[in-house]
Amino acid sequence: MTAVIDEGPGRGESPTSHEDRNRNHRSRRRTPDDLRTAVPEAGGDWNDGLIARRAAAKGTDTETGIAPNDEVRLPQVEAYVPSSGPLRPRLDALRELVGLSRARLDRATLAEAGRVLDEAAARQRLSSSHTVVAIAGATGSGKSTLFNSLAGAQISDTGLRRPTTSAPIACSWTDGAAGLLDRLAVPGRLRRRPQQSGTDADEALQGLVLVDLPDHDSAATGHRDQVDRVLALVDAVIWVVDPEKYADAALHERYLRPLAGHAEITFVVLNQIDRLPGDAADQVLDDLRRLLDEDGMALGEHGEPGATVMSLSALTGEGVGELREMLGRFVQERTAAARRLSADVDAAAARLRPVYVAEGRPGLGEVAREEFADRLAEAVGAAAAGQAAEREWRRNAGRACGTPWLRLWRWYDSTRRPGSLECPAQPAPPEEQLTARQRVEQAVRTVADEAAGGLPGPWAQAVREAAVNGAEGLPEALDKLAERAAGADGRGWAVSCFSGGAAGGAQGSAGPGGSTVVATGVAGASGVAHSGRVGGKPPRPRWWPAAVLAQASMTLLQIFGGLWLVGQIVGVLEPGFLTPALVMLAGIIGGPLVEWSCAAAARGPARRYGQEAERQLREAAAACGRARVLDPVAAELVRYREVRERYVTVTEFSTTVL
């Protein structure tokens, strides 16, 4: 983006003459090739108003500028923004940014960005070889006099009565500006042509459209409204101030300070210096520069882009020639419209910064995901389920390898213990149900706050809403997960986490041997007590048949030795108590020994089985939480990253936003 450069002396330099100071302000940096449009448009005629000065062909319609029987030809307008320039990708990114944000941001927040896009599209359809410059100022500042002086004719009325200018008046140096003036709503009766003398200065102004505005501090509110409307549409503006009102708060607070980002298309002209004695003009000009610096407006000094600040007298003509030369160079660069739109994009991006720029690095890390899975596992009772599965394995080992007498006693004892088929477990009390549900809700709130941390307000709210909406029915879904897993076959937990819309299960992996894990005797997320087995019966190791055979052998030894002793006692067999007693004792001692050996051998597989049960239930609960909560939250974060990338593109070539 190019700049209007003021290379005048700084405040600490020695004073120079008024002519030398103004000559320093003429230097400008040339436009880069990527923003230059050198081919003029094939322009058509436009309405000159009441005092048209061009030589119209005989028989030409003075209203339309088209000769009778001529074919109507629309001007071939050249777009001022080339496809390779930096402004076009910024506008495209801003358009995508607004489109992606409409569902998350309110209309008022995006209103300014939408206006900039609309104005950019409207300006691109119009002439690229014309530069529209408005002359604005306060009452009595002499802007109309300056307007007439630049045009070389008495076009705008001047006088002592205030306000003198009540509507915008336009003066165009070349044809083809009708569309631009229609956009400004300047009627045909207020469109004029300048008095041209054919000099080099007039040649440089070809393409200039100068607009004289009403007073911005007029007592008539309609005048101020017209000023605000036109200032939002022109390509550049010349602010005319006088020695009495150059520090007026209405000018600085209402216009110059908000438009500080438009410094490259801003001229600030101190008029009426003929009224100042001696070097007072230099002192006032330095003070004006100080005020502009406090407003945040960059000054075009020392080769830097910024506003042009100069002094002149429109009444005597002093300094007007320098301003005319600077305007000529400015117009011939053909980049004012692009620079104006670029500054508008900067201003819109600055307003949108609070809703797109986060303070930190938002997102869900692995630590936050693991903590969320831990909380869900705690709520569903995965750890207790693993312990219950381990105990179930060891009980099954005891049933398979225990002595018949001990197994008979355990069966009798189990009929009187809660949790068995004869005495089923009761639902957890309401207090436990509430606590389990609160665990799930706390887990969702924590992960939502973690994901939304550092996000701008609207996007943080969207993340929290996604988490809360997805968590509806999550406690019931976790209970369904545990309940349905008890009846799942060896193919795994084919349970949908979204079944029924509000509650469901989650897919998991099968346990050892293709069975499925279920929490036993554990209150789930809504307090329902679950069974604790793994798909019916736990798988048995290969050594279990040998252990059962050994236990059966010990039992047979006991029976054989006992029968042998009974036979000797009743006299059926010959006396000899030692041998049958030893056989019976071997069976009696061997049975518990085999059971103890089986219990020791089953301790490791039982622990691994319990750990696998805990892992599968934990993963299933985590999958359900991921599908219901983490995935919607991640989708919102992806959307935010998309709009953040677009916002970075919008501000990529800006020096005032990021």
C-alpha cells in the first residue's frame, strides 16, 4: 500500500520559509506496480450540470450526452484492484470471515465489515481512472474558496452568510465520472467542469473529481449528515482548517481521530495564513502537526507514509500551486481508491479484533482429554468394575478348583448374599445417584472451560453451548453402556452412544476371549447397580482342566479311603487302618492344596482380567463422552481456527491492527 508522504522539517529543525516548507510536502512515494492501473477507461459522456464547459457536438442531448441515432455504449470501466494486489485477497478473506461468523456473531458486530464489502464491490464497478477527493472543513474555514481556486472558476458560492454551502458540489476534470457522482448522490445540477488553461498542472489533474462539502460543524444537522455520508464514499479528503478552529474538538474527536488509519489519503491544509503575522503560520502549523500526532494520525514526513500537512491562502493564492501539484501526482498514481478501501478494511478489522483474537492458545490438549476420560471413568465406576471382574475371576477359579465340600458351603452362603440371582442388588440410594450425575456434569463443565479458556466471548460461549448440549443424556448413556454390555456377544459392544436421542452406549472392544466387560456391584452415572461379569463366564486358562482333574482325584482319594475304612470297621475288609487312613489323609490334604495352588496361579490372570475390564469400560465411557462432548467442542474450535486464519489474512498487510 502506497502513501502520501510529507517530508517537511520536524519541529526541532530550523524554520524555513513558507514556500520551502510547502515544497518539502510535495514529495511522495510512488505506487508499486501491483497497485498501478495505467490503462484509461473508454469513458462516455456525463452530465456537466448547468454550466458545462466542454465543447458538445451539435445535436448531442445535453442531459444524456448521447447523440441521436448513436448506439448506446457503456463505458468499459477498468477495475482498480488487480488480481495480484494485496487488497483483493484481503477482501475475499473478509467476505469469507463474515460468512463463517454469521451463525456465531450478532448482526451489529458484522455490520461495519458488511458495509466495507458492499462499498468495495460498488467502487470496483466504477471508474478506475478517476479519483474522488472531498474538501471538508468547518464554517468559515475557506474550503469553498479553495475549491474555486483549484477549479479556476467561481463554482461554489462564497460569502459572509453561514452556512454558505448547503449541498455537495462536484467538479470533474474529465468525462466518465457520472457513476461515481451518482454513488455520492450529487445531482446533475450540482456537477461542474473546471476552467482549464492547458498547462501541465491541469494535465496532471485529469481524472480528478473534486467535491465541496457542507460545513461539518453546521447548525443544520442535515448538513452534517451529508458530510458523514460522502466522507464514507470518497477516495481521499482535504481537511481545510483555519488559524482559529484548527484545534476544534469537534474536528479532532469526530473526524480526525476516528479516521487516523486513513492518513495516507488525508490532506490537512491550514488556510488563511495571510491573516497570520511573521512566523506565526509556522508555529500554528507545528501545533497542528502535534495535535494530529496526538490523534494517532501518521504524518508523511522523512519518507514515511502518512497524511500531508501544509499551509496556504486560498484567498491570495499562496501555496495553492503546491497543493495543485501534489494533487496532480496523487491523482496520477491511480491508487487512492485502493488505499481508501485498504484503510476501511483495517478499520473494520480493528473493530472485529475483540471477537477474533484470543489472549492465549485455546484448544483441547491431551491432558484435558485424559482428565475428562478419568472423570467419566470415575462416574461410571470403571475402577470398581475392574475390581469386581477380578473377584469374579477368582471366584470362578475357586468354583472350578475348590473342594466339593467348600463349594457346597459357598453356594449356600451366596444364596444369602446381595448381588446374587437369589438376592439381586438394589439400586443405589438417591444420594449416590445425585453424586454420580454431578460428577458427569462437573466433568463436562471442566472440559468446556478448558476448551473455552482464552477464546473471545462469542466463541467461548459457542464452545460451552456445544459441550452442554452434547452432554444432555450423557449420564443415562453411560448407564445404558454398562447395562447393555452384560448382554453383548463376543463381537463387541455394538451399542450406539446416541440411541434413543438422549441415552445410549458407546462402542468398545471385546475382552479376553471375545467377551464384554460390565461393572459388578457398582453404581453407574445415574446410580444403577450393574452386574460385574465379563460376557457370561470369564475365560479359563488351559491348566484349569488339569486342576479340576487333580481336585477330582483328591476327592476320589477321600471317598476311596473313607469307604476302605468303613469296610474295615464293619468287618467286610481285613483290618489295616494305616493304609486307608493315609489314602484318605492324602485326599483331605491334597484337595485344599490343589485349591490353594489354583488360587495362587489364578491371581495374575485375575488381575489382568480386572484391568482389561476396567480399560474396556473406561474406553467405552471415554468414546461416549468423545462422541457427545469432545467432538462438538472440537468442531467449534476448528470453526474458530478457520475464522482466525481468515482474520489473519485480512490484517496481513495492515500495520494498524495486529
